[in-house]
Amino acid sequence: MTQAMSAVGTPLEFSQDVATLARLLDQAPLPSYILDLNGVVLFANRPGDILLAREQNGCRGLNLEKTVYPPDLDEARWMAEALLEGRHPAYRAEHRLIDANGRRFWAAISLSLLNDCSGQPRYLWLQAADIDAQKTAALELADAEKRWSIALESAGQGVWESDLRAGRVYYSPTWKRLRGYEPDEEVDGSREAWLERVHPLDLERVKLHMLRADQLPRNVFEYRERHRNGHYIWIQSRGAPVEFDTNGRPIRFIGTDTDVTELKRTEALSQSLAKRLELALSVSRIGVFEHDVITGGLEFDQRLREIYGFGPYCPISSDDFERAVHPEDLARVLAANAELLVRRGEHSSSFRIIRSDGDVRTLTSHVTFSEDGEGNPKIIGTSWDITDEVRLHEELVAANQLAEARNADLQIAKDQIEKQALTDALTELPNRRFLEQVLGNLARDQMATSILHIDLDNFKEINDTAGHMAGDAVLKRAASVISSKVTPAQFVARTGGDEFVIVCPGIVDTARLERLARDIIDALASPFQFGGHPLRLGASIGIACQSRGNGTLDRLLGDADAALYRAKKGGGSRFELFTDVLRTEIEVARRTSEEVLEAIDRRQFVPFYQPIVDARTHAVVSLEALARWHHPVQGMLPPARFMKAAEDRQVLSVIDAMILEQAVADLKAWRKQGITIPSVSVNVSFNRLADEQLIGALDKLDFEPGTLSFELLESIFLDDDNDEFCANIEGIRKMGIGIDIDDFGTGHTSFLSLFRLNPRRFKIDRQLVQPIIESQEKRAVVSSIIGVGKTLGLKVVAEGVETQAHANLLRRLGCDYLQGYAFARPMPAEELQAWMSEREQ
């Protein structure tokens, strides 16, 4: 055990994983501590004891809250709670500490959360560095001369000043020295020149910080910048606006830059140590080992000792390992490890071992090259027992070989069965394959033909409630009834499930076909007994006729199916004849569907905007972007003209994306022209929300967080257990996109959904809003919905506000925002621009 581990006392009372990490942390140069979740020290390395002046007794058992200077304690607790609750991935801050001698000093704190294998928080890992000299110097001279040159130069921090109005940039001598320039050397101070020096991987993040610079009291971020000598250094930049114009926009910024390259390297080492601990905590049946290449020492954890059959306390060397490896595998294992040391990389392999009891086991091992703080080479890795899996694989290979040997005979038998399989086993009627042969023969003869496509009504309910045996009985009875109603010249087949087809060669008399359909429906409607209970059937029938040589029988089947769909849509227990009118409707739907695809290619879908106003001041608080189709012949079409076709073609999400992109572009253009529009909301379909590529597409949009929201229909939340949907909702929220619930009050949104989704606001559907003037009942419902919004802290928007009377009443009921014709109709971007300009004047 290391010196630092001895300092915390023996025997150890915490897990072997923490003891392993403690041995690793004892090599770390920074003061390091392992804490429980209450902040009590489980381990501190020697630099950690020295930092708090506890060299003699150590820090173990100390609650670190007691070392925090009281004025800093609330902030430290708040940031630690945010880490434990998952609101921040890591905690880095500067606090004042008090050591055992009463000395108060500033320290840079880094706190990370370590989880166990189930993902639950288990330990806190804290590192600290004494920055009292730099911090004290900075604070004492905070109110000194304008650029704090003396204090910041002595602390190694470079000062910069950017005067946007004068177009000047000032860089202090230390700022220049950090980057390899001479103190009196001229440096290009343009934004472009600076961005060219920023590391490509940090460029977008740096630009984002620049955009947010005027929104924060101070802006602190870290990035890599190219040194004059060509390498990159890490810079911690702190800046803040110090002068503003008459409109409150910042026009001068002052800040400091610090070279934190060495700190970053130390953090990288710390993350490497954390990776080892995470590995040890996340496995339960996987053993972890570490091999010192120089000394030959070998450390196994308890699980790996059990796998190899070693005792829990006996020392293990590399010789013990080599004796345990199966002789046939030893040379390969040693060669792989030697090659690993040369490559300084990692590799995975499988090999056998012979335990002390003679049992042969097969292991899989993943090893990686590492170095300690002094550069000594190590091999660190994991191993787990796969003996059972190997045996199972061997059995499966043997079974597969046997199956392949019999495959030829089985294929022959299968071919014979398929030749005979022209009859439905349950109803003994011809099946779909037999039907296809019959239709093929009729097509060759070019005979006039009619088809009745029959679908049983309520069959699923009978099958689900009375059982499959009842369902089979229903199908047999239906087959018997249908067969009894046809002539020997007609052909009946069961095409699958609860569907049947009657083929009537040579018959195109619609009156005769309608009588046959009516007889079948009436006969099937008669109740029959099964298991002592009466069952009732219904049927819907689609009829299609085709004269000799007119079209194909495949098309005839499609026509009958379309007529059946119309009959089912009409309520069932009826028949429908396929007509030219129905064909025209289908053709219109098909043509509309194709035109929708063309419209997408030609970007004919455009947003119309309807303002949303404050109920009290009537000021515009947002816009809703509504999709319109700019049809080249029919003009501007509303969603009702293309929504179904878009859903059938599964391109509604593409239209959503098109409207979103244009809305973002319009909002940006308006802002450049000085037109103030706080935000735009866009309707988004469920398919769009469940698209795994949604977040990537949103990342490419140039919008400011808080200026965009998605309106989601209530019905979407019935499916919100979709994994991709939930992940996208969380990603949308993190990007600063608001979530609004549309048509609230017409669906089934639960309070649980509201809490989980945490929307910005919800809209009351126009169907509830419009009757409130005359209907006291509807007025009470709307008032209750507004009360729900107030209780949950959500803003409420009323849609369909068509008169000033509606607006006044909704304002009295407490509604926050209003939308409707009383204020403005939906309008294209150019009209909205004029409308907004007129309102502002």
C-alpha cells in the first residue's frame, strides 16, 4: 500500500475499487480527494493533506464543507447539487478554503461524479489547486487602473480590450508573450485574424460564445489557439462588456486570457485515471488487472483471482500468469503483448488457461498500454470467462452442419408441399395462390369478369373476446354461407385473414351482382351458436366489373379493393360498386400525391404567418408559421388540400422541415431590417419528432436559442414512449427550442405528460374558444383550462379569436395570449413585414 493510502488509516473500510483508484491517485501531482456523496473524505493523496495543512493526521473522515469559507459555501453547495442531479456534467469553480491552521486561501476546484455499474452515483472525485497568490493579486488590484496591467502581468494573464465603436483592439505585453510574440510587436487585431488562429475543433463553440457575449454579465470559456511557433496552447478567456450605447448594446469589452495548457494536461491525466475507476465500477463479472512491465509485478482484482483460481491474498507475478496460460496459447499471448508494447496501443484476444484444479477455461481479454506519472510502461486490461459461450458455439456449429446435411431432402419435401398447397386448410376453400391461377387463365381468354371482395365486420373483436376457436368457427361459417350463394360457374377463395373473393366469369350485370352481395350480407348477419353463446357476423363487400379485353385483372382486384374500402368507411354491413366517380377520386388522390412530391422538389411549400399578441397590450409576442402550398395552377392551397396526400406518401416531415428552414431565414431577415419579432412557432408532426436525424438537421440551422418553438398536437403525447421521440424532445429543449402544445382540450394530454414535456405554453383549440360569448358552459371550460395553465406555470394561448368581444372576455378570464382574425389573418412574409412596420409606426 502506498504512503498516501497509509495516511488514511488501515484497515481500509471502503471498496477495493476505491483502493485501486487511491493507489493511482497517489501518483497525481495535484491535490486529489475521493468523497462520499455527503462530501466526507474517503481518501486524500499527500498533496491533498498538505494543501489543507493536515500532513500529520490526514484528511480522511473530514467533511470538506467545513473547509469552505462560509461566504462561498452556498455557491459550492448549489453547484455540487447541480452535478448530483445531472444538470452539469462536471463542476469547476474557484472558492476560498480554510486549512487546519486557519489560513484562508483561494483554490481552483474540479469536482466529478463517478457512477457504479448500474449508473447510480457512488463517489465524488475532487481536485484542487492553490491559486491564492494569483487570485489575491487580481482582487486587490480590481479597482486599479483601467486595464489592470501591473496585477495581470504579474499573474501571467494577458489583457485584451475591444472597442467596437472605434474599431480598436488592445493586447497587453503578457497577452502577446503567451502566444510567442514580442511585447512591442504589432499583432493583427481583427476578428478574422483571431478566428484563423483558433483550433478548427473549437471554432464553432468560440463563435457561439461571441454571439452570447452581450447576453451575459461575463463570458468565460476555454479554447485552443495556435502559438506563433505553430503548436496549439489552451487559453482560458474571461471577458465582459464595460460600456454600452444609448440602446443598451455593448460597444466595449475588456477581458483577460490565461494559458491553462498545463492544467489541461493534468486534467487529461485525471480523466485517464477516472476511466480506470469507471471500468472497475461498471463490471461485475469482468476481472481487472495491471502489469508493471519494469518490475514484472501483476495485480489481479478479486474476480480475476477467482477466474484463475488464485487465492485472495497471495502475491501474483508474470511468471504465475504464464504458467496458468494453456501451453498451446502461450506463445501467441506473449507475442501480442510484446507487439502491444511496441505499438503503445491496445488489443483484444481470446485464450485458454489451466486452473490449479486442472479445469480448462477460455477467457477473452482486452488490454491497453499505459504509463504512470514517471513514464514507466504498464499493461492494464480486463478479462472475462467465455467458456460457456464457446461450448454453446461449438454445439451450434455441429447442429448447423447437421441441418445443412438434411437441407437437400427438406427442400425437396418443401417443393412438393408447395405444389399441393392450393387449398386453405381451415375453410377448405381455394387460397390466394389458386385464385391467381384462375385469374391468369381468365386473362388469357380475355373474358369479361366481375369480382366481389368480401371482408368480415367485427371479426377481430370476436377473435379477441371469444377466442381463436370462435374465430375459426366464424371463418368456417362465412366460407359455408358464401359458397352456398354462388353458382358452380363462380369461384370462391379465402385470400387471407377474414377476407374472401368471389370471381364471376362472364357476368357484368351490376343488378345481379348487387343482389348476390345483398344476399351474402343478409345471410351472414343471421346469428349462430358457438359454445352456447350467439355470435353475429357482418360483412362489407366491394364490387368491380370489367368488360372483355378492357384492362387487366390485377387492376380489377384493385378496383374491388377500393370499393371495399369505401364500404368499410361507410360503416360496414353494406356493399359498394366501383364506379367512374370513385375511379376519378382515386386518380385525383394519386395525382395530388404525385404533385405533392413535385412541389417538395420545387420548394412550393411556403410559410404564412399569423401573429400571436399579448392579451392585455396587444403587442406581438410571437408568430405561428402555417404551411401553404403555392400551387402553380390552383394558387395558394391550405393544409386540408395536401395533408392526407403528404401523410400517405410519408413526406409530412419533409414539409415541416421546409417550413422551419424558411421561418428561421425570415426571422433572421426581419431582425436585420429592425423589425422586432420575439419568436416563431412551427408545427411539427410525430414522424418528424421521431426522426433520428432531427437533432443533426437542427444543428445546421442558424437561429438564436429562445427564438424558436415547436407546436405539437395533443395526440402526439399518446405515443411519447417512443425512445427516439423522447431523445429528440430532450435534445430540442437543450438547444433552446420551446415546446408548445397545440389544440389543447381536444385530445388526451395527461398531467404526467405536461410535467415530463415541460412545455412553454399550450393553445386552447378554436372549437372551445369561439362559443364562449354565447355558451356559459364553454366559457367555464375555457376558464378551467386557463386555470390549469396558471397552476402549472404555463402560458395559455387562445386560438380562433375572431372578435374584440372574444378578446375582451378572454383577457378577463386571465388568458395570456390571443391569436385569430380579430388581430390578423395568416399572411406571407412580405405582407407581415408591412403589417409589422405599420403597427410600429
